[in-house]
Amino acid sequence: MTTDPTEQLIRSALHAEADRRPDPRVVLAGLRQAQPRRNRTPLLVVAAAAVVAVAVAAVLVPRMLQRSAPVVGTAPATDQTVLLAGMDDYDTADSIVLGRFGRDGVAALASIPRDSLVDIPGFGQGKLSSAYSRGKEAAQQQGRDENAAAEAGARTLVDTVQQLTGAHVDHYALVGMAAFGRLAHVLQGVPVCLRAATHDPRTGASFPAGEQVLDETQALAFLRQRAGLAHGDLDRIARLHAYLRSAANEVISGGKLADPAFVSALISTVQNNVRIDPGWDLLSFAALMRDTRPADLRIGTVPITSPHLDTPNGAAIGLAPGEVRTFVANLPHSGTSAPDSCVN
């Protein structure tokens, strides 16, 4: 049987990724080289959409493998729950998404706001976005090397999410900021729709009302914006969801899967900018995902009890752990597969 060149490319990339554990020092060095110097404040260096690269690849790559032969690898015996986090270069988790991927082909993503006030195991209360940095810094103070400290930070973030949601996290993926820029580049623009014109007073970025196609620079500004939006970070999460759906639709309906150059660029984006947990068998995960239907991808945000809490460390978002656990336990039925066509 003749092997499709695109399929062979994907298989080779997956084999390489299965044996690969990215060195965070290399990833961070790449981020510094890839990003121009700017006035970096927490509001300006958020990577809300970086996780799109992982989510799109997780949903789409297995479908690419269905062309002429069975997916390499054996599917897990059970569903998998995966934590996806977009990381800035200050070790802040700026986008946190819990994904549940089922053997029946149904996938669901639940966003958890970065500013959620949570209990961080071993550290007390704090914003969810700080869990990774707290765990990493504590490990560094104990004399662990960079790689071990990064794994400790990831473990703290995972433990925090598990305690909050009641869900066992099987695997995690941490996505660097450079991944988003590269993804926007390889997609050559992503269509979005805004209900009203917006302006970000901090960055100067402006977007008109209605449908528009975002290029690489515009997409990054679109997904970073919180200032000037009525609901701040919650509106930014809605933008992330809309962008994710649009990006997935562009890949599938645009015929890009037949282009080996596009497939290579997409997989390279994930390989070069993502840190996964040491035990994640991506070939097995691809087999689990071979029947996933991107059109049925359900996306939601965990229930919010208070959009603004005053804390000693600034404003935070209030959650009710019981409601969050119920929401996550009911995934994928908690999310929506048909969101509004336009966002704020």
C-alpha cells in the first residue's frame, strides 16, 4: 500500500514527539529570540491563545491519520482528561483549559479563569495563574535544576486544578507564547466577529465591529485584550473559544490537511513550543482521538460566583468549588457546541 506523503509526515512527527521531552531552557531561549523587546507587564504578556496550538493539534492531527491506514499506537482503555495551559515568560499561567477526550469521539474543553481565587496545595490561597510559578520557585529554592523545577511547577498547577475540579488530570501540556504567533502565521488569518468596535487603551489595538480576518499581529492583540472589555478576562475567554472554533474550521474546511507544508508547520509549532508531562504517549492519544469530530467540540467556562473579589493581592474571580465540580463532572454536556457567532 502506498503511503500518503502527508500521512507519513504526521507519523514521523508523532514518533519523534513521543520520544521527546523539551528542555524548558531551550523553549524560553526561543521565546526571547522570537519576541521583540517591549514594555512587559503582566497585562501585556498574557498568552491566552497559546493553548490553541495544542487544542487544534490534539483535535485535528488524529483525523489526518485516517487516510489509508490505522492510527499508529493503541488507544487508551479509558477517556483522558488533559490540562492545557498557556504560559507567559514570567511563568504565569495565563490561559487554563481542562480538556476531556472520550473514546466515543466527543471532546469538551472547560476554561478556568486565570484570576480565580483558589487553594493552592502547599501554598494557601492565591490566584490560579500563580500556581505554576509558586511550585517552580519553591523547587528552585530547594536546589533543584531548571528541568526538575519546571516539572514541580507543572505538578503544583495540576494539583491545584484537580483539587478545584475534582477531576483527575491524566496529562498536561504547557504552551509557550511563541506557539500562538506561529499558529496564526501558518493559518494565514483567522475569521472572527465582534458585536461592537473595541479599543485597548493599554496597547492601542483597535478592532471594528462585525466580521474580520485577523493576521498574526492582530490575532495576538485580539486575544490578549482585557482592558476596554465590559467583562474583562471573561470576555477574553469568550474570544479564545471563538478563535479556537474558527481556527479548527479553517483547517478542516479550507482543505489545508492536504498540504504537506501546512501540516509540517502545524506540527512543528506544537513540537517546538510545548512542554508535555514525561508519561504522555502521544501516539496512544492520537489513537484515542481518531474519531473526534471537531464540529462537535464543546467549549464552556466553569461557573463564576463573583466576577470581582477584593483580595490583599488585588482583584480576583470567585468560584464555588461545588458548582465547578458539578460542571466538570458533567462534561461534555456542560459546554456548548453552538456559541454565538459574534463575541464582545
